[in-house]
Amino acid sequence: MQKIILTLAVVLITSLAFSQNRLYVGTSQLNLGVGLSTSGIPVYIGFDHGITRNITLGAEASFRAYRENWHDNYYNHNIIGISGNANYHFNSLLGISPRWDLYAGPNLGFYIWSSPDGYVGDRSSGLGFGGQIGTRYYFSNRAGINLEFGGGNAFSGGKLGLTFRL
């Protein structure tokens, strides 16, 4: 048991010692996880690419299934979201520890709301503009955990996931 605890401590300390923050120019990362929404639980996959020291551009795809009770009838919906985003990373400006990444920015995308025949509710597909603010904690130089909050469109809301540097 002591060997396991010692091994875990060494791995944690080594991971923290070699952690880095935001993406650098020309580097990329993969994000995946689950979202927070009042209309089902989305799963998402995203990609970010560093274009300047503090700015990344990214793209994301999400999917969720949603069951709605509308006037005592149940309808199953599928929602697919495809969006792009730009984020400013505040680490340099605020002197934040390299293990953390604090960012915010706008997003623009399209969501496809698929409803069954006979549905008379007000759900529909459309273009959405929104924003997000988030943070990552890198527990190694290649992987971290991500928490993000957003609003303004059907694919914002919030996310919890993992980030992997490529």
C-alpha cells in the first residue's frame, strides 16, 4: 500500500512540475465531454488551435437527445450543433499559474433540431451567436480537465470535459 501511495505522489508531483498552460502558436488540442443543458445532456468534441500567444480558434460538434412532454404527448428530439469559437487566454495578462488556463470568447454556430412528425411545439433549427468563459487545469503536460460556462445560443450552457494536447 505504501508503494502505491508513493508512486501516486511521484506521478502527481511530476505531472504538476511539467504542466504548461494555454496552447502556443501552431499547437492544437482536443476537447471532449458532456454539456449542461435544460434540453437533454449533450456530448461534445472540439478542437482548438493556437494562432497567437493568447488567442485560439476552435470548432466543436455536439449531439443530444431530448424527450419533451408537450400537452400530455411525449416527443423525442435530436439536436446536433456545429460551431466555431475564438478565445482569449488571460494567463499572461493576469499572471496565472501555468497549470491553469483561463479563457473567454465568442462562438457562432448552427444547430439542427430534429423533431418527430406531428410535433407542433416551437423547437426549430437555427443559427446562434453566444459566448463562453472557461478554465482548464492541466494535471500533466498532455492532459487536463475543462469547465466552461456559456450562453446566448442552443449549444452554449456549460461543459465539463477532458482536454488532450496533440
